[in-house]
Amino acid sequence: MTGSGALLVVGDVVTDVVARHRTPLAPATDTAAEIRTLPGGAGANVACWAAGSGCADVRLLARVGTDSAAWHDRALRRSGVRPLLVPDPEAPTASVIALVGADAERTFLTDSGAALRLSPADWTPALLDGVARVHLSGYLFFASPGRETAGRVLRDAAAAGVPVSVDPASAGFLAEQGTESFLDAVDGAECLLPNADEARLLTGRADPAEAAAALSRRFPLVAVTLGAAGAVLATGGRVTARVPAPPADPVDSTGAGDAFTGAFLASLLAGADPVEGAVSGCRAGARAVTRMGGRP
């Protein structure tokens, strides 16, 4: 199926409030900042970067609050993504406050809202019609409804012969849930896409390359993102490639990993090999850090 068909992303849509402060936070008083409210979410960002990287048919299944469903729908369509949004009458759209320092690194305050409420009732195997690849945002695995839904997606995709990739999403949430629990839940995925911190946590290996190799004994393809150092690929228990990142003048690192993932998956769908995909992903990540927010 490689080279044709759609990318279906199952994940999260988030309202991002990005506050970029050039000086350290001043407790109990004001700190000057540039503040923007932007559409985000790991799953939604991946979908938008895949569409912006040339994937002609990108679909996104996610839950949103009725408070901002129309706004997010419009933003996704403008980015070339076909939204499959489920309005939640009981929970607001997930929201994140991203505090971005002068070094472009960020700290998140997260209210998961409707994002973790995607349920098996929102899924049907018919959503795989015309789909050549599925991507699951790791946030799905950090709450019971999303974990059950993701499990069904993995099983139905396997039955249909559709490869699935997973982004672990958050080292903090991984530590809370437990790494073995997460790894068991994503069993059957064809590709794992952690960042360096997540790879270290999942394996106990300090070296991200060693962590990638260890994870590739469990998943056929592993791509570990290393920020400004690029990415490392592993298959069959060994590192197969190290891909450098282009130089960039960072403004906000929010969504850089999502940019890598979106461009990487778009390249694979176009018939590229994983190394070519990682080159595209690193280029997208370098572009992502030069602007505020997590979208192209």
C-alpha cells in the first residue's frame, strides 16, 4: 500500500496558549511575554505537517469540546487536513499553556479536557477505508477510554494490513503510567517515534542511539528525534542511520517533534525509504522551531 492512500491520524486537538518570555519568570509579579492563542495538539500538528509536506489525503480523528469545535475544524481544513472531529458536550477542548524561554525550550501546563475522552464508540473499522498508514498520538494511551480506542485501532489496522506508527508523546505521562504498561499497549505498532527523553525512559539506556537499538528489537522501525542533533534510526536491534538536522535559529521548539513525524510519514507514504523520510523530518523540525506554535 506504500505510495498511495491516506494517512489517518488518531489523536488530540488542543488550544495552545503560547507565552514566549525573554527573561526568567519573576515569581509573585509580572514577566513581560509575547502571548498567542493557536491551534495545536500533537495529533493535529502531525496531520498538518503531513499535509504541508505533500500528503494529499490526511484525516484526523479526535475529540473536541463544543466550545471551539468550529474554530479547530476551520484551522485544520485551512492546513489541508480532513477533520473527523467528535464534539464532546461534557468536556472542553484540551488546552495547553506553553511557557517558552529565551532558549526556545518550553514547559507545558496541560488540561487534557476532551482529548483523553476519545472512546471506542467514536471508532469504526470503516475509517480505514482508503487509508495506507495510521498514526496514533501517545496521549491516547494515558487514559482508559483512549487506551481502549487505540487498542481497537491497532487490532483493526493489523487485520486490514495497514501499518501503524506511535508517538509516545510525553515523558512525564509515560513515567506516571509506567513504561512496560505503555509498551504492552502499543504492541503491534510498526514504527515508534520517541524523542530522546522518551527513548531513555522506555529503555533505561542513557544513550539515545542505544535506546533506539533496544526499542527496535520490539518494533520493526524506530526513529528517535534528538532536537538540534537530528535523528537516529534503528531496525532489528541496531542503529541503521544517523541523520543531522539543518541549522536553525530557534524561536519556539513547540511541535518540532510533530513536524518531524508528519514529514517523515508523508515521505514514507510517497515511497521514500526511512532515511529519506528522516531527512525530510529533520528539515520540517528545523522549520518548526523558527516560528511560534506547532503548525506549519
